[in-house]
Amino acid sequence: MRGVMKIAFYSTKPYDRRFFAEAGSEAGHEIEFLECRLDSYTAPLAAKFEAVCAFVNDTLDAQVLEQLAAAGVRLIALRCAGFNNVDLEAAARWRLTVARVPAYSPHAVAEHAIALLLALNRNVHRAHNRIREGNFSLDGLLGFDLYGRTAGVVGTGKIGACVVRILAGFGCRVLAFDPYPNHECEQNGATYVDLDELLAESDVVSLHCPLTPQTHHLIDARAIERMKDYVTLINTSRGALIDTPAVIDALKRGKIGYLGLDVYEEEGDLFFEDLSNQVIQDDVFARLTTFPNVIVTGHQAFFTREALENIALTTLGNVTEFAQLGTCSNGVAAAR
Ligand code: NAD
């Protein structure tokens, strides 16, 4: 089998082109950079390509996968860790191999979660705006020490484990919940408890589990009621872990004190695009941006130089491995 493939690369941004063009020319693969998102309208563009490279908001449902398979595609190379946007059963049905980048820089995402937390608890975003307006008053900027607070980490895989380490360094009491406890986190001072106890005791809750049918709306109205008053909630994982209207209701009541989001359930219509000349049609998202105690970033937690280099190298390594062996060690398959 040949060692190079023709890759249709969807949702291309300038930074993708930069990092993949460098890594791609070394690997010898032929990459066609397409700016459009992958969906049923754009799937026919993959005709004559053996591999498709896709990102977090590309559509990889049963219909699109059937179209890709019919067009001759054999490999879906995701340039991300999460694979909740892929219908894995349909992929198996159409004999499509799905590969991902399981770890490119857990530090990038963990550090961004902490950036959101620190900006919120010291009102850095508001202080920045005030100083630019010549307003040097401190009233309304009162923060709280993280030292001695209880922080709950939900999901202690690669990213959650980094978050545990950082929070322990701040002198937090760290609680963790994961169906598969991570011994390294316990060594770093985390105590595993069940989810209800974590929610009831934590001043800060940070989400680092994948989006699955079990974790969809993990933070809903019921979960919020179990949380401490004035809790800080951070989500850098996937938007649908949170029931956004329930969170907005809790923000309005003061039940949630601070909210830091890098992901949003309906982000597919918003994130990664410059919409500054348009009226945002998503009223739920628009409401979120009106709160002084909410910071939203547009799915940028992964966005560091180190992470992009690793994403390009691993994604193209996945393609090379598939081209040579017909399988991929970073493959993902539907649970049987
Ligand atoms: P990982 O697979 O290493 O860890 C996920 C952990 O979650 C595992 O330990 C797993 O046991 C645990 N888990 C599964 N179900 C759970 C549940 N119901 N409750 C609690 N824990 C549960 O993954 P990772 O590399 O640490 O990434 C975590 C998530 O971060 C990814 O799934 C992805 O959605 C998200 N992510 C976001 C960005 C970003 O830019 N914002 C970048 C990369 C990853």
C-alpha cells in the first residue's frame, strides 16, 4: 500500500494552512484546503479524495458519512480530540476508519480553563475595560482567594489531571469525579467523591469529561440546585455538558456567581467566524454575553503553538499509518 494520500481538508483557517502545510510537505500527502464546513452540501467536494480531515463543528452524521463513503473516502482524520460529532456506528457501517488526536497539549486546555477562572475571580476583564476608560475605582471588582477554596474537577483524564495539578498548586482542596479514577490525581492531592458530593462542596467546578449520551446536560437545573450558592462554573470541554437556559436562570438568581465558557452547545453557527458585522440571531448566546460575571471565549482553549504543531504532526501521522497499514492506532470505534 502507498504511504501517501489525497486529503480533503474542511473548515480551513489560515493557522491550519500554516501548520499543516509545513507538516504535510514533509509527510508527502497531497492536501486540498477547503474553507467550507463539512456537511451534506459540501461532502461531494471530497470525491476523488481518500481521506477527509475534519474539525469539531464539521458534520459527520450518517448522511454525510454515507456520501463520503460513496465518493471513495476511506479515512476520516479528525484534527481534534473529541469525536462526539461523528456517528461511529454509521462510520463502521460504511467501512470508514475514524482517527483522532487523543493528546496534543492537555496543558493548553487546562491552562485556558485556569485563565478563565483567574480572570473571573479577580474581574480582570472588567478591570481592563475600566482602565481603558480612565476609571480607576475598585468598587465592584472584589475578588476571592483561590487558596483554601474547594475546587471540583469532573473528568480526570489528560486535561483534568493537569487542572488538578494546577489547582493543588494554588492551595485548593481538590475534589474529583470520574468513573475511572486516576491514581496520579490522588497522588497530587485530589480526593475522589461522587458527583453529588463534588457539586455540593465545591466553590469552583471545572468540567473535563467528554460529551456522551451520559454526560449530555450533566449540569442541568437539578445539578445546579445541588451546587453551593455563588459557585464558579468553568466549561472548556463541550457545550452540551451544560443546559445553557438553566445556567442563565441560575446566573439571574445569583445561584451561579461566575461562569467561564470556551464551548457552547450551539457554537457551530457562531464560533471560528468573524460575525462582527452581523446581528447575532442566537438569543440564548446573546443573553450570556450581557452578564458582567460571565466570560466566553470561542473554543480557543486548544489554540497554542505547541498544540497546533502536535495536532498537525499527529493527524498526518494517522494518515500515513492508515495509508501504510490500513489501520490506525489512534482510531475510534463505536462501543459494541
Ligand atoms: P480524556 O479521554 O483523557 O479524559 C476524559 C475523562 O473523562 C476520562 O478519564 C473519562 O473516564 C472521564 N469521564 C467519562 N465519562 C465521565 C462522566 N460521566 N463523568 C466524569 N468523568 C467522565 O480526554 P481529555 O483529553 O482530558 O479531554 C477531555 C475533553 O476536553 C474532550 O472530550 C473534549 O471534549 C474537550 N476538549 C476541549 C478542547 C477545547 O479547545 N476547548 C480541546 C481538547 C479537548
